[in-house]
Amino acid sequence: MRTNYFDRRHGGVLLFYFLFLAAAFLTRVLLLAKAHASVDWNFLRLLGVFGCGFLYDLAAASFFSIPLVLYLILVPQKLFAWRVHKQCFQAVFSIILYVLLFVVAAEWFFWDEFGVRFNFIAVDYLVYTTEVLGNIRESYPMPLILGGLLLVSSFFFILIVRAGWLRVWLNSNSDFRGRLTTGLIFLIVPILSFLLVDNSRVPTFGNAYNQELARNGPFSMVAAFHNNELNYESFYPIANSDQAFARLRGLLKTDNSEFLSATPSEILRQVKNDGSEKRLNVIQITVESLSAEFLGIFGNTNQLTPNLDALAKEGMSFSHLFATGNRTDRGMEALTLSIPPTPGRSIVKRPANEHLFTLGSLFKNRGYDTSFIYSGFGYFDNMNYFFGNNGYTIIDRTIVPKDQITFANVWGACDEDLYRWVSNEADRSHSTGKPFFHFVMTTSNHRPYTYPDGRIDLPSKVSGRNGAVKYTDFAIGNFINQARSKPWFSKTIFVIVADHCASSAGKTDLPVKRYEIPMIIYAPGLIQPQQVTTLCSQIDYPPTLLGLLGWDYKTRFFGKDVFRMKPTDERAFIGNYQKLGYLKRDSLTILKPVRQQTSYHYQPVTGNLSAAPQDLETIQDTIAYYQTAGYLFKHQLNTSSPNQ
């Protein structure tokens, strides 16, 4: 590059643009190579990916250049020409170069974990720095990575210095009027980018991986932060509110329920179940990232889950259950609130999420000891606040004595320790004569995949996800075996369900198979062994559990008792923070910004999707579910009711 391009006050901005765009191009090439087996290699589509990508890279560069542009307008020529100032700016550009290469590496590892560019997850990771930095430190050889980046950035910085670009720029001369004019021209670019470039408008290029490659990581992260709560009515297809609720009431109606109000937006119902009410204990083990594909009962041949496979055969196993999202907080939302995923943040992390109608509040009003038991620090993802204000007592790593933690990583104590806490809480409740309901959340099946040595035949950390899954299975089996000797065992239902899958990346908008999770309900002598093949969702767990208990209760749940579903009722909800899916046996309907809707044929065995003509009835059902779920939370109409 010619040095005379930089012989002016804002030449440094041009240099910043060049470095930023070069790093962004390098990132796209590296991620393309990493995803080579999944991308669409059609030449015109790839050309579109890089062309569109350049536009978003340019927009991102313009935003991040604003402080530099403003500074170069305001700094006087005398200060700009000062030797110390020049040295400071050389140091600044060396840091900028290092940061840009660090972002390249960070995007590589983020893609390795999630199969996408920076998004809503990355925003959360910036909030919870203790856990995230600890996870990174325990998962990767950070001294080697950071040292390598330092060497590479130093090499390129030396090349820039030798090319004379910095020297020419720092020796330039300008008056205020000239640099103001040039600076204002540079500021037009981010203004136009703000008005014209929207992350939700990135074309699909026929493949979700191609679409992700066309994005710019830092730009996507800022966009995710800005859109962390997407107002449904502003961005998605909508229906008349009364019509949407009327349709919802028809979808929620069952032969054993009756609406208690004629008000369209009031979905409170009285549910009556057969037989006498059973006041059994419930221990709900919510397992981190347990995809169905890991279990032998779903066809895995690696023998990672012998205990879970045995429990599935001895209990009630659900073979077509789908997670509502791809984050732990989404699973918690579905399993406690029994609602479809609303766009943007999970309700677990939103403000004004207190005193909602939850499974925990329902149990608590029946005189149960209700607890949220988590092996990590529950401030993460706002879990303690959400559960603490919605019917649960909090037990996490901050409360448990240190001598009850034998092994821990940055995310939390190992699963064996966690189950010891659970057993202690069950003993305590039983000694007082009170039944209990425990929502247990595990962490061992999470990167860095570390666990106590000597428990299984796969070594900690180096065995990756397979080792973590096998340890998770071992810990559950060990817990159940120890629980058999407890006086409360014969009156306890054990529920084992995943919060989400290990990965949700795929070639399509919503790769259906990446949302399929196991659920096992185990209670020998109380629950008859069977395989449940009904297509259902995490949100159907609460009413199904209450149906097994034979409870009569008032409800605002969106879910249904699986055993009262008709074949036409079978459906599942899957989504991410922007795309909202409604899955039927042979179709998938997706709502997404802005006012878009797409329909697919779904092949249940392979999980393949193919374009399908839009079915008006199914689209209206999809809109009714998601629009009303957002409306009820926004207007605080899904709160706890008295006399549940």
C-alpha cells in the first residue's frame, strides 16, 4: 500500500480500516475452512458471502473507528507532533493489531463451540466474566495462545513500521478546518451504516453456515446486545390480539380442563385429573447439554450412558421430546413456566420476572419444600433471582460448606457433590414430614469437561464431551443407587431431562435434530415402564408430571399432559433468540424478523427439511402461540394465582 495515502491527519483511520478489514477477511477464510464440510460451495453464493461480508466488515470498522476519528479532529497539531504522542500512538496501534488478532482467535474458538459468529451468547459471556474466563482458562492453553498471538502481532507490527505507514501518518501536518472536514466525511460512514446495515437482513445464501460466514462477529455481537429483547409485535408476523387469544384457547383446551374466565387474554384453567391426589416427592435432575444422540437408547454405540439406558428401560422414556432453545436459561424457562420461547432474552434473565406462575410455586402452595439446587454460583444467568422470586429456595455453591465440595471447576462442583447436596436436602425435608420438589441443575457436562479421576475409564478433560457425558451418567447412576437405601426413595419420582443439546448449529435455520433431548421418569413401583413416542416439548413436562400425580389444579401453562394429547395435538417448540419454530410430525414453521415466515417439510427419521408451501392454519397456530406468550409476559398476565 502506498505511503502517501497516510500523509494526512486521518491517515491513521485509513490504516485502522485496512487492519480491521484484513483481520475480518482472514477470519472469514479461516471459518470457511473450518466449516468446509457444511457450507454450500456454489461459486456465486460464496461470492455473495464475501461481498456481503465485506459490507458488514466495513460497517463494523466504521463504528469502531469513531473514537479515533473524533480524537484526530480535536487533538491540536502541536500535541499531535510531540514525540511522546507519536510513541504513544505507535503503542496504541500495536495494541489494536493484537486485539484484532485476538478477536480472530476468539471467533475461531466460538465457532468451534457453537457453529456461529458472535451472537447473543457472546453478549452473556461478557457479563459473566468470572465463569467465562475461568472456563476458557481451564479449557485451552491460554499462555501458549496469547503468547503466539503476541509473536504474530509483533511480526506484523514490524512490517507496518518498516513500510513507513505509521511514520508518514504521524509526521503529517494539518489545520483544524482541514481535519474537521475530513473527520466529518469519515463520520458519514458509520451514520449510513447505522441507517442501512441491519444484522437481521443478512441473506441466507441457501445455507445457515453461509449466512453466518457473511456476518461480522463484532458487529453481530453489538447487534445482539442492542436487540437482547425483541418485541414480538414489532418484528414478527402478528394477528389481531383477540383472534390470537381465541385461537390459543382452542389450542390449549383439553377434555379435563375448563377456562375460568371469558376474558380473551385470561388463560387460567381448572384441570381435573383422574384418581386420588398423590403427594409424592419429585427430584428433577436437569442435565447440562445432554443431547439425545449421546444415549444408547437413541442409537449411540459408544456405551457412554449405561446407567441412563438402564433407567430408561426401567422407567418411562420419552423418545420424541424437544428442547425449546439452545441455552440453559431457555430450558429452565420451559421446565418451570411451561411457555414457548419468546424472542430475545430468556424470561429467566429479564426484568419483572417475579411472582410468575411456575411449577415451583404450584408445589410450594401445596405445602412442599421446593428448592433450586445448583452446583455453581447461581448469580450466573440471573438464576438465583429468578428461582428465588418464583417459589424456590436457593441452594448453590455459595451456601454449601466448602468441605462438601470435593472437586470443582469454574462452572461448579462435580455432579457427585451436587447429588450429595440433593440427598441431604431430601433427608432434611423427610425428617420434617414434608414432601419435597427439587429442581437440580448439573454442570459437569460442560467445557472444560473436567471431573474427578478414577470414576470412569475415560480421562478427565482430554476425553472431551464423551468423557463428560460418561461421568454424568456415572454420577446419576451412583446417586440413584445410593438413594435406594433412603426412607424417601419409595415415595419419590426421579425426572432426568436435558436443558438443551450439546450443539444447535446446522445448515438450516433451525436444525431440528439438534433440539432433540432425552427425558426419563423413574419411580419403581409408582411409574410403569414404557416408551412414550408422542412428539412433545419441554413445556409439556409440568402438566405431564402433575397428571401422573393425579392433581387437580389451576394453571396458566401452555404445555399439555402428554398422555391426554390427541395425535393432532402433538407439536414442539424450538427456537433461538430470533427464530421461533413450531414443529409438527411432518412440518416445521419458522417465524423470524422482520415479519417473515417460512415453512418446511420435516422428515422425522433423518431430520431433513425441504421447502414446503405455506399452510395458513399452521401459520396461524404458530403466531397464536408465540404472540400470546410474549403478550402475557409483557403485560404481566402470567403471574401466580391464589389457590393453585
